[in-house]
Amino acid sequence: MVEQGAIRFVVITGMSGAGRRAAAHPLEDRGWYLVDNLPPSLLPRLFDTVTARGIDHVVVILDPRTREEFAEIPTALNELTERGVRPQILFIEASDDVIVRRQEHVRRPHPLQGDGAMLDGIRRERAMLASLRASADMVVDTSDLNVHQLAERVVKSFNISGGDTMRMTLMSFGFKNGVPFDADVVLDVRFLRNPHWVPDLRPKTGLTPEVAEYVMADAGAAAWLDSVEAMLTVMAPGYLREGKRQATVAIGCTGGKHRSTAMTEKLARRLRLVGIECHTMHRDLGRE
């Protein structure tokens, strides 16, 4: 169970089309428990539930489409304060023309426009949210922000730690079984000499010292590791800047048993030493 005073509770609301969900993504990516479109009256009940389950980082998106429910926000927030937690309120804003352009891009009407024009719905929503905007801890205008800039603003403004480490999955595979469809990077180690043609090594895998030593004895193995390590250490911070915190690097040989397996493990050890979190998997190991 989490002590009530220890929980972090963020409420995200604001204009439809301004990027409420995009603002929640960097928190969710860092392990926060996300609840979308919750009726405000249920905030106290949600707090009791997550506290009982030991969840201490919660982000809730309040959608103005609940209309009359929004009048209950002050009461719900007061109940949370009585329970020992004060939610931080993030209000997401954008100019009318930007909201219109975004709604037209996704070919959806404004949720509050009814039978009127889109601008009518936007004005109704602004009036409905005026008092909540005034009481927000932070207002972010996304008119000139892309999703990555918005994520960076949220992380910095709420002083959110964690999640700034690149996590990579290094996957060995065999080309004869097909290239992994979910790979972000595909690398080929079939240029290395093949342990398959050494009778004593053929039944073993790249996870055994004998095969790994044989593969690393190839003149190109160390140079390949050096170049790939350099490439990935350049890519990792770039991925983070673009909001991508997970990537799959597929390393292939003919069957996925010897060379790719050994090189995957060697590369993983190197990347961990330079601060890249990674784990290995061997897709075709054990496959005939």
C-alpha cells in the first residue's frame, strides 16, 4: 500500500484537438498509470483504488465531453485534498485556427459543436473550461509545438525523472527464416566465417564459449562491433530526442544459431557499458 502523501497525481485537461493525449504519453511511457476520459466524480474512487494497489504515479485525462460532469471537478479535487494529495493540473491549449486545422485533418467534428459550426463548439468549450484553466498549475499552448517538443515540456515542467535511458532489444535471427518485421535496424553478420562448417562446433550455439571465440577470431568481428557500437551510441540520444525510447536491433546470419547469436551477446555487453539499457533474444535458436 502507498502512503497517501507519497502519491503523484496529475490531471490533464484542456481543449479538444490541443493534444491532451499527446501530453500524457511521456508520463505513461515512464510507467505512470494512465486513465483516459474519467468522469471527474470518480477521481476520489480512483485515488482509493490505486493507493490500495500500491500505484504511486497516476495521470488522468479529463475530457470536456462529459459536459455536466465538469461542474463536479472542484468537489472531486477537494475530496482528494482531504485524502492527503493535491493533484497537479495541466491545461493543454491551442489557438482556434490550429484546433480547426487539426480537427479537419483527422476528419472529425468538434465534440461540442452539435449542429453548429466547428468554431461554435470551440467557443463553448473555452467557456466551459475557463475556470479550470485559471486554476491550472501549468498551461501549455501547443499551437507551435510538435509532439516531441510537447513531451519535453511536460517532462521538464513536472520534473519527471526516469525514462531517459534508451532501451534496446538485440535480436539474433536467421535470414533463411525471414527478417523480423518489427526490427528498427537490421544488421548482417554473414560475412564472418561460419562455425556451421566446423564439425565440433556445428551442434553448439553462439552462446557457448567455443563458438563465440571462433566467431570473434575472425578478422572482421572486432571491427564490426566497434562500428556498430559507435553507430548505436550516436542513434540512441537522437531516438530519445524524438521521443522513441525503445528500439529493436536485429542481427542476422544464415540460420540464427552461431554467428548472429554470438555477436548479439557481445554487442549487448558493450552497449550496457556505455549506458544503453538492452536485453537479448534469439528468435531462431533451437529451430531446425
